[in-house]
Amino acid sequence: MAGMAPGARTGPRDQLVFATILIVLGIAGFAIQATEGTVDVGGIIVLLIGLFLLGAFAYTRQYGYLVPGGIMTGLGAGIALQDAVRLTDDSSGGVIVLGLGLGFVSIWVIGLLVQVAQHHWWPLIPGGILTIVGAALLVGGTAVDMLDYWYVVLIGIGVVVLAMALFRGRSAT
């Protein structure tokens, strides 16, 4: 892999995580086949893999487990909830998008709470956007119509960032 030293190998922790993911996927495949399609377990599988990756992060404190763990847990929770509660098409999609958005936001929140060295703010951008869109789809009606004015939000954020930059510039002199 790019960036790895020649002869570099993964450690026992990484191999343990990989082996467990393979076992969980195998058990999930068996469960799907055993239920013969009577139970939709796709969301549950994604949720379990995400939770396992979050567990791997808790065990190793490696940021590389937190990112996919947060995303997959949020997405899996959204899919599982959408499968469990029958909603309209827009609301159903809203639950999944909201779950994915909250999964991204969870990366930032967990990183902040645990104080990981690689704590970044980038997950708030896709997380915030997906959470707002998912919530609007879930609410429906006028909330979905409000999404047509996304450019107003961008202008507002731009004005705030510009004002902060100008304020900092004046206080530095």
C-alpha cells in the first residue's frame, strides 16, 4: 500500500479486527440464508459492522476505525429504523439520510469526548448537510421546500466567516 514501509505488516490488533469483521459478515450471511428473506437484515448487518468498528476504535484509539465506524453505525441505524417503521417514501429516505448525517456528526463528537490526537472538524460538514436534509425529508411539506433556498444559508455562512476574519484582522493590529 502507498505510504507503507517495505515489509511493513499489520499488527495483531488489526488482524483481530479484520478476522472479527469476516466472522460477523459470515454469520450475517448465514442468518440471511437461514431466514430465507423473511427478515430484512441488511441494515442490521451494516449497524453491527459499524458498532464493531467503534468497538475497535475504543480498543485501539486509532482514528481509522472511528471514521468508518461512525458512518456505518449511523447508516445502519437509519436503514434498520426505516425497515422497522414503515413510512412514506420521502420520510423513509429521510430516516436513512438523517442516520447517515448523525453518523458523520458522531465522528466529531466521539473524537471531542475521547480527545483523540487526530480530532478534526471535517465530519461536521457532510454531517450537518445530511442531517438537515434528512430532517427536512422526515418532516416533509414546507421543510422540503425550504431546501430550495440552500444558497441563502451559504451566503449567511460566508458573511459570518468574513465578519470573523475582519474582526480578527482588526484585533491583531
